[in-house]
Amino acid sequence: MKKFILDLTVSASEHLRKGYVLLKLTDSRPLPPMLPGQFAELKVEGSETTFLRRPISINYVDEEKNEVWFLIHEVGDGTRKLGELSEGGKLNVVMPLGNGFTMPETPDERVLLVGGGVGTAPLLYMGKKMAEAGCRPTFLLGGRSTADLLQLEMFRALGDVYVTTEDGSMGEKGFVTQHSLLSQEHFDRIATCGPKPMMMAVARYARAAGSSCEVSLENMMACGLGACLCCVEKTVEGHVCVCKEGPVFNINKLLWQI
Amino acid sequence: MADLSVNIGDLHLKNPVMTASGTFGYGLEFADFVNLEDIGGIIVKGTTLHPREGNSYPRMAETPHGMLNCVGLQNKGVDYFCEHIYPQIKDIQTNMIVNVSGSCPEDYAECAARIGELEHIPAIELNISCPNVKEGGMAFGVTTQGAEAVVKAVRKAYGKTLIVKLSPNVTDIAEIARSVEAAGADAVSLINTLMGMAIDIEKRRPVLSISTGGLSGPAVKPVALRMVWQVAKAVQIPVVGLGGIMNARDAIEFMLAGASAVEIGTANFIDPAVTVKVAQGINDYLERHGYASVQEIIGKLEA
């Protein structure tokens, strides 16, 4: 897919919860095609300690409004600067980058989308694309607490939503892989994004259940284009760039001990 | 439009802007963003005689105004390059230059000889300065004897333009430059990355998998500029300057200090279209100052 360097305009900056900002960006020209699971490299301005762009997954695309959304978790000075952008502001974006999640082959496939924390972000767009294709996904979303679960209304509009929190403040108490849903239903296909220990647990479950499983990795990146070879993951084909060959990988390609 | 063309040995560049090895892939990765033929030269990823898996992840640490990397020369080897990469890049109408590395003079020479057979590769850049590999690499670039041994071996095996990339991790870079000039280099390029380190205080561990890495980006620019200035005064062969160039002004500083051409590296990660902007910016500077040719500013630092 052709990649672009775009100067996008902030159409909205919504502080969803403390530490989470939803940036909605638009352009005077139509945005390029984007796939669920792909990401963008966002340029950070005005941060003393931030030199590189920030790779952020595509949260949602609103074709009618010509908007692309990025869910920013403010964890450092770079992401905080992104969170300070306000309506009308400009943001330089390189996108779309990497490969997306595999779409179901038929509408009746049982698909589970498992997200943890800000890792739920790309699953919203995945859910939208699946809904457009006539599939109804099941979402299993986890967070430390209610405050970490975002955009739930939008997820509920696209599929069945199950929730876990570590403190039990919403849904079932515990981790996503402890949810009772997993012992009750079989899924043909699982896609997951979130902290690596969570994705490894999901991958372990998927392998045991005989489900096809894709994970979205977020190794530290510099270029985002497959040029610097910094973000490599060891795979059955040796070291490959997460930014270019991923960020979505089938678990059978990885060398994870699961 | 000023005349931006420069010569590096027998190599003719349409403009003095090249890409630094390891920051621009094989050029193809950036074809969506720039017209590759508008770049004076593209120096592709370091290539070795045998395939290399490189170092383990993590290989990168962001630092103030720069970054550390310890990729460790990951590449699929010269055979793969010749069979699979070369056919994809040979028709790009600019100087496609291969960065060559190795762990002993014989490997360097054999790899260079293989590249020398490729019609559309007019030059190589010899990497005697990679700080991220245990054997070879920088070990050759930090002594005059080591540098001479590799350059002499390659010079015998390779007849086209030979650029030697120097390490800044030395006491006297001018001395190394003179030794590679004497050994037959057509040009030198500098600087490769400065060896550095980053520590994660929560884990009390080095950030990088092999503890140390090479620092690049604007953080190194003043050091690079000083070294280019020193080397340009020490040798007769052309000097290619690199180290933290982010824009045309930076590039012009290197040229005034004595560089006949420049390489842009880490800046490609921040702006994938930076190369053509630098070339345009050099032209604007020349026009603003009434120079007909970029060659008029090379080494023209006022005393």
C-alpha cells in the first residue's frame, strides 16, 4: 500500500479519561486507504526529550467525516505533547504503515478480538471493518480498572462485549484470559493487541483451543519503514522488522514459548 | 538553478546529498516519499560476505536529540544482495552505492570483489567503523595498521570508486584518514556513530541488548563537523561528511568545513523526504549568495 507524509488537521482532541486522549484528524483531501491493525508514525513537536516519531495504531476511520482516529496513552513527554494538540492544530503523520489483521474468510466465522489497555485501540477499527463485511465480532477487553476501558459504547455497537478488570471494578475480576467466556465458547479466529504477557496468554489459549491467532507487536521502532532494522522480532524466518513485516503476526511465525 | 553536481573520485553526483547506510534501506522503502533519482547517491544497507542475523532486540534507544542503535550489521549476505536486491535497484538513475563490511580483510575483499562485478554499482563504501559487532567492524577503523590492512586488501580486489567510512571513536581521526588515503582509498566518509550507552534505572540494566550502541542524530553533529574539518585539511582525497545532518543548513556547514558531499542518516527517520529538501535548500543558499556552483563553497570556511 502506498504510504504518505501528510500534514493533518486536528478536528477533535477528546480527553477520554486521565492519561488517554483521542485525536481525530482530517485532511482537505481524501485520506488514503487504511487497514485495521496498521499504524502511523506521528511527529512530535516541542518536546525536549523526544527525537523520534511515535508509532500509534489506527484506532478508527470515519470515512464519512474523512477522519482517522488515534488513541494516545500519555506515558512520556512525546505522547503528552501529542495529547496537548487542540482542534485546528496540525500534525505531521506518515501512514499507513505495516500490515493489518487478517479478515475472516466467511461472515459466519466466530471471531474474538482481545484487547488490553490502550491495546484495544486497533480492535475498534477491526470491528468496524468486520461489521461492514457482515461479521459480528466478540470483544474481550481488559484493563487494570474501569478507568482503563475506553470507547465501550462504540465496541458495543459493533459486537458482543465482555470485560475484565484487575480490580473487579467492571466485568469479571482478573485478566482477560481468565474470563468465563473462554471456557464456554470456541472461536475460529482470535486477534489480540495489548501488553506482551497478555498477548502471550491469549496465544497460549488460542493454540490449545485450535484457534487461528494473530498478535500485534509494539517493539521499539525508529523509522517505521523497515529501513533501520531496530524493531526486529525473532521469527521462524529469522529477525524481521515489526514495522514492515508486522506489526500483526500469526503466532505460528513467532518463536514465543507458548 | 545553481550547479549542484560534485565529484567523488570518478563518481559524478548530480547533487551532493547521499543517504547514509542503514538509514535508507535499499532506497525502495522510501520510493513513496521521494523521487529516488533526485538524490545524489544512495548508500544501501551494510552488506557482508556471509548472512548476519545481527544483535538481539532491543537494538535502539532514543536519547536527547538522537538515538543509539546496535543493529549489528543484519543483512542476508552478498549473494542474496546480488541475486535478489540488485535486480530491483540497478535501474534507479542515481549512484547506487553498497556499504561493505566484514570480519577480516579477506572477507572485505571478497565481498567488494563480488559487488565490483555489478555493472550498476559504481562505488562501495567500506565500513571499518561499525561499533556494534564483536569481530571486525570498528576494530579495523581504530588503528592505522588495521585500517591500512583492510583498505589495501580491498583496493587490490576492487577497481571502482572506494569510499572508506571512518570511526569517530579514535584519538586522532586525521591520522586514520591519512593512512587509508595512503592505502588507496578514493575518498573518506565520516563520521560513523559515536559509541554510547543508555541505562534503564527501573530495571537497573542497559537498554540495549549488547549494552553499548552507536549514537547518531543532531547530538553528534558538532563532533562530526569538527572531525570533517580536521580530516579535510589532512588529506587530498574528497571527504564526505555526515553526522546529525537534519537540514540544508547543517549540510552547508559540512561543505564549508571541507566536505565535497554529505550523507543524511537518522534524519530520514524523522522526515522520509528530507534528502530532496536538503538538496533544494542547498540550491536556495547558493542562489541567495550568488554562487553558480556548489563546488564554490567546498572548504570555503573563512579563517
